[in-house]
Amino acid sequence: MKARRSESGNALIMGMATLLVLTLLGVSSIDSAILEQRMANSSMNHAIAFQNAENGLLAMEKKMVTYSSFTTLLEYLTANNLYFSSKTTGHLDFSSWTAIPVFFHGVFNASASAVDGEGNGLNKIMVEHLSLMYESSEGLNVGSGNKDFIKRYYLRVTSLGTGPTYKVANAASGDTPRHSTILQSVMLLDY
């Protein structure tokens, strides 16, 4: 006669517990990887928005110094709907950016298909007149119209860059971009 062995199922319980722990570790690792990927994408989108804003700012600064008079610069800025004579344009309120044209490869009002086709987001620029000062060899004088004075124009250039998912249609409808950066510089131009 053979003796019967009594099995209590401890191996099955230990195996199931080990499988549960491994499953929880796997799910946690997947969640962590997804979160890290989202953080990396967000960081990349913010970097693209920053680059768009910086490229627009630098391009506008280079363009502005090529004009030989403030009148011709003003004509260029006004023709492209970029110039604001007051310091209260509300550049931090995104609704004030809807009327400003998109700046793309050195051109304003570029076609939507060209801009969106690259998938790099948008860049918009505005220029504000801060002040005009007159300077002579004797120093600054705020209100003089003497022809011996050099006219010093202080202009603020504001550049808005967006992340790659923001399109021209979004800007036209006034949608707020998910990723955006605003950079500013103040330029001093002597004429």
C-alpha cells in the first residue's frame, strides 16, 4: 500500500503572490515610463516654444537696425501690423496676439499651409514705442526739437513662441497655446 501525501497548496499560494507582486511592479514601471515620456515631450515643447520666441526676437532686432531712419522703420512695422505706439498693449493677455501676423522664415503673413506644414509651432512679434529722447554733446534733453540733437528711440520688441502642436487656425480663433514663451528686449536706435 502506498501512503497518501497531504498537500496544503502552499506552493500555489506563493506562486500566485509572486505573480501578483511582479504584475504590480510591471504596471508601476509602465506608468512611470509613460509619465517620464509625457514630461520629456512637455520639456521638448517648451524648448521649441522658447526657440521660436528667441528666433523671432533676434530676426526682428537684426531687421530693425537695417533701417536708416525711424520713419522708414515705422512704415515697415505699421505695414506689417507690428507697431504699437503705447506701452499698454497687454502682451501677456493672449487675446491681444490674435491680430498680429505670424512670422515665418523672415516673412509676415506667411501662408498657413507653409507654417503648419513644418509643424514647429508659431512665432508672433510686436514692437512698442517706449520713449524718444534727444541727446547732444551736453547730455540728454527729453523735449528738444533742436536739429543738433541725436534722436534716440527706445523700442520694446516682444516675441511670442509656441509649441509644435499650435497651428495658424488656433491662433486665428484665439485659442491659448498649451506651450508658449514670451521674450522681450529693449532696443535703442539712434537717428
